[in-house]
Amino acid sequence: MFDHFVWSVLVVPPLLVIAVRLMADRLAPSAAARAVAWSAALAAIGSTVNLLLFAAHAIAQLPGVDRLLGWSASVVARDVASEPWVPWLSSALLVAVTISVWHRVLRQRRLLRLLPSSGAEGVVMIPDPAAGAFAVPGRPGHVVVTTGMRDLLTDRQFEALLAHEHAHLAEHHHRLVRVAELAVAAHPALWWVGRHVDYLVERAADERAAERLGDRRTVAHAIGAAALAGTAPHPSGLHAASVGGIVPRRVSHLLRPAPALLPQILVAVPILVGLSSLVWTGEATLDLVELFMAAAR
């Protein structure tokens, strides 16, 4: 079973980072965001289940468990005799992953409860001189904008900002961000992949806003104006209009001719990398079941 641990826990996450680095910017951002987010989720699930399987392996070796369940602990121990530390390390990592994911879930719920309710026509204007804007998911979702942001932009730029934020709502980008956050909580090596999901959903919203307005330059100017005002991401992580260091890349994509995109079928590559972890995890599950059956004889 050790090869399953190596592949799902140690190899797949950095392999996914490499695949995303090589391909994500050459794919349509909306499709790429979905592929990257869900591939990270698949990799995190595969890694976590592998830790669970090895933790079960460790529990099976505890004194008294063999008598309780009626099997031979020595048979179980021989299965990992060359790597006896793996089940115990996996148990410790599984505890850390459980705490990390649960903390992230609670944080997401807590922040969502703090967000303002919807106003007329899906836009909530907050009297605040600081420039800020973000999308709040819901049924229906709405956009929150500060008066500082409204005063900063021309009417056309403000229209571009609203189009950008409504694009987040229409494409349910908050779900992709949450999935990526939970994947990172489950496996810290996916941190860069999670950050790239943030970037890709912003790029997708930029492109949709530009398509709606028919004016890429106005969208770029609105993004730049928000960034120069020092807008920080909203603490909820729900798509502030300006997001730090990715702004120059977003503006550059809007102002320069679009590069030739890779065939859309290649969005399957990161998904396949994530799925490979699940396939190996399924095989590891069968191996563990067979081992327990042999130990019970």
C-alpha cells in the first residue's frame, strides 16, 4: 500500500501544480477555473482517504483490537513491515487535516453570516469612504459597493464593475473558491492551485464583463482604478473588485490581443491528474479490505 501513499499524498499535489502552471493561462478562464478547482478537490479527497486507510491500518495494530475484532495483528503489521512509520504518520496527518478542514468550514459559515442582506435590484450601497466592492452569493445573490468605490469610478466604469461582480454570481464562482479553500485546508501543497482558482475566477468575470459591455478597455480601467485606490479583498474572500498582485495580469489580458488558446479538451488534464489519485485510492481500499480478510482467517 505504500506506493498508494506516495502517489496520492506526495506526488499528485505537486504534479497538479505543474499541470496548472503550464496550462491554466492558455485555456478559457471560466472552464479553467472549474477544472482547476475540482481537480484540487479530487486530489485532496484522494490524499485524505489514503490517510484514513493508513490510520485504519495503525488502529488495527493496537493492542486489544485484534482480540476485539478477531484477527491477527501480526498479519496486519507485516503488510507495512518495511515502512512501519507510515500508518502512524498518516494518523497524525489525518487529525491535522480534520482540524484544518473543520476550521475552514466554520470560518466560511461565520463570514457568510456577517454579510449584508440584499437591497433593491441586487445592489447594496454602503456609506464608506474606502473603495470596495464584492459579490455576495445567495438566492438571489447581490453586489455590495461602498460609496467610496462609486465616487471613484465613472458611470461607464461603474457599469463595468457591476457586470464583473454579477458575473461572479451568475457563474457561481463562490462555490469554486470554497471548494479550492477546502482542498488547500486538506492538503497545504495545493496552496498555489487554490490561489490560481482565485485568479481564474477574476479573469473569467473580467472576460464576461468585457463581453457584456463590448469594451475591454473600460473594464481594464475600472480594475486599475480600484487597485490604485488600495482596495483589499473582502475578508469573506468573495471576490473583491481588486485582488492585490493579480491585478496587473488581469489588466494586461484585457488590453493586449488574446493569445491563442489551447484546445478546450485539455481542461481534462488537471481533472485526470486528480482522478488518478482517486483510482489509486480505490485500489488501496481494496488492498486494505483484502488484508483485513486475510488477517481474520
